[in-house]
Amino acid sequence: MIFTDKARIYVEAGKGGDGMSSFRREKFVEMGGPNGGNGGKGGSVILKATADLNTLVDFRYKRKFIAKNGNGGGTQNCTGARGTDVIVKVPVGTLVKDDQTGARIADLTEDGQEYIAAKGGRGGKGNACYVNSIKRAPTFAEKGEPGTHTWLKLELKLLADVGLVGYPSVGKSSIISRVSAARPEIAAYHFTTLTPVLGVVRLDSERSFVLADIPGLIEGASKGVGLGHDFLRHVERTKVLLHVVDVSGMEGRDPIDDFNKINKELAAYSAKLAKRTQLVVANKMDMPDSPANFEKLKAYVEGQGYQIMAVSAVTGAGLKELMNKAFNLVQAYVPEPEAADIPTLGAGEELDQDKFEVIKGNDTDFEVKGKAIERLVAMTNFDNDEALYRFQLIWKRLHIEEALKAAGIKEGQTVRILDMVFNYKEGSAV
Ligand SMILES: Nc1nc2c(ncn2[C@@H]2O[C@H](COP(=O)(O)OP(=O)(O)OP(=O)(O)O)[C@@H](O)[C@H]2O)c(=O)[nH]1
Ligand SMILES: [Mg+2]
């Protein structure tokens, strides 16, 4: 889900230093010539894109950037010192716009790319510069040029790193409102949140991530019940899911049941989403029945290989630890392999290649033989979810399960395809 982070900043460059008007005054040299030096250039304010930042959140705290003036020129043709430039680091992807008109001024898309947001004034020329054949002893010097100054709008498109999912009213919006500047509506009725909300969670000056609060999910969400489909689309590209469960039992539901139902919806929506790193968040720990319910839920989810943390969005207990943990999980995220890893069948080969036969196996109960299926097995990386998903689709399309059933297979019997042996289970390929 894309969210635009915005900031407004003021940039002001330094004025150029004034030129100097002076004459040589040395012992034994009468009427020395003009020797006033030039003023130094004023400092500029330069925006510089860096891959180290990922939000504009820092500009909430500091928004004015003012560079120093150049120094005036000196006697003896001394040029004044330049005002130092102020370098303002912005994340790669920052769009710079005119504050008044909104017109695009610069698009900083590459690491290291710079944009001079306010240009330092040129230093004034000293009187030494104005000597010519007519004017041998000019007394005037130029003043420094003023620097430019302006307000700018910065915009950055952000992708949510972490998504809050869970039943309605489990406290998703309450959590995001405590850990970020986002202020979604919070209320005791279901579907309070109707559109996704994003917030930037800032742990310290170096560590921040984007958190998405989406509307509550219910049974059938994956089929588009409520606004389910749309909501799930918003968390599809997050790196980590925080699965919020209300352990207070105050709505009369069983937390374990809630947990399973939401996971079922995620899986029904997409295999990828089901495999996304998921941290279980037991919320409303401040309520009387929560500790006991938490222990039960903990035992259950840990048994399934999930980690769980206990929080209360009302008292704030555990939220800091939760956000630190979420950040670490975001850092540990490894992108799923692209679709290129998935074996595909060659075009035009399908028809007779799709043929297969089910025979009695030597060391297994059954064996499936056929070009397409054997090739598919050879090419599928069974550790890769997408590949596995693809495998299951083709398995279904070839109607292998039906053939196995027709051959009389029973649950738990073994099937061999090339070097792969698996236990048959109705409705699932491997
Ligand atoms: N006691 C207690 N109540 C909480 C806690 N967190 C949230 N609530 C309450 O639970 C209700 C629902 O909170 P929300 O934050 O709106 O829940 P949600 O998950 O965003 O709900 P939807 O947007 O409808 O999906 C509100 O009345 C909150 O005040 C908590 O930690 N303890
Ligand atoms: Mg909400």
C-alpha cells in the first residue's frame, strides 16, 4: 500500500560577502593601487538523496535550513571565506515541489543525487577588479549578492513495511495511534476503520518503519465479504504482519478461534500472504481475563511456530518492545523469489505431454508416470511457496488426484513421481 509522506521546509542560502574597497598602503609606496578583495560566496542549501533514510519524519522536528553568508573581501586582494553549504539529507525517491504552486521542481531518484534548493549569493567584487585604463583608482566595490530563499514541499511515496491484521475491534487502530502520529478513529463498534491508515513508527533517529492499519477482517474477507479483498490487497506487499488478537474475551469470542479464522482468510486470499512473517500480538492485556487467555493462546500459537507478544494499547504496556521486534523482523525480511523460479510447461507441448498413468509402485503404493508431471516434479523447488502453489495448480489441472482415486488410493498411502515420494492426503498435492 502506498502512502505519501509529506514535509514542508524552509531553505535560505547565505548572502555573498561584500567586496572590499582598499588601497595598498605600504612603507615607501605612495599612492598604492587598489587592492580590495572579493567577497566570498554565500553558502547554498543542497538537498542530497541518501539511501540511509526511508521517511521524511525528521522534518517534523527540524524544518528550517539556513546557510551562512560569505565573508567580505579583505585588503591585499584577499577573497572572503565562503559560507559553508548546508547539506540536507532526504530519502531516495523524494519529490521536491514548489510550496505555492505545487509544481514539481526536482525528483531525487538516485543515491547521492543533489538539488540546490537555495543558491548562495555571489561574492561582491573588490575595488581591485574595477581598475581600467581610465579609472586607475576606483573606490567602489560591489556588494554581495543576496542568497535565495523559499519554502518547499517534499513528498515521498512510502510502502508499508508492516501491516496490522485481525478481527474488527481487536485494537489495531488503538495500537497505531499510540506508536505513530496516525490518528484513525477508535471505537467500540466493528468496522470503525473503513480505509487503511498509515503511520511512520520512529524508534530513534536511525530506525523507523511504516505501519499500516487496515479495517478488520472477518470470515469471507478473502472472497470480498465486507471490503475484505480490497483491504487484503493493501497488506500484500508488507514485509511483516502483526496479527492482533483480542485476548480479553470481552466480545465473547475465543482468541484461538479468532486467530485460526484470520489465518484461514489470509491463506484463502493468497499463498504468499499466508507465508508472510507473522508476529502474534495479544492485545487488551489490561483486562481481567486476559492473562489466562493469553497463556492458552501462547501455547497454541507457539505450537504452530509463531512468536507472540502481549500488549495493551490502552496502558501502552509492551508496545515499545513490540515495535522494536517488528523493526527487527522488517530488517530480516528476505524478498520472495520472483515468478521466474516457477517451472512452466512449454507452449504447444501440453496435450500429449499431459498424459500420465497411475501404476502400482515398486517401493510405494502407487506411481505416477507422465512427461508433464515428471518434468514438473523435476523443476519444482518444493521449498518455494510460489513454485509449490504452481505445482498444485498443475496437479489439479491434470486431474491426477481423480486418477489416483480411481485407482483406489486411500489417505496416507504413498505415491512416487520420479524421485519424489509423498503421502496421499485428499485435496492436497504434496
Ligand atoms: N481495555 C482495552 N481496550 C482496548 C485496548 N485496545 C483497544 N481497546 C478498545 O477496543 C475498541 C476497538 O478498538 P479499535 O482500535 O477501534 O479496534 P480496531 O481493531 O481498529 O477495530 P476496527 O477498525 O473496527 O477493525 C475500542 O473501544 C478501544 O478503546 C486495550 O488494550 N485494552
Ligand atoms: Mg480500526
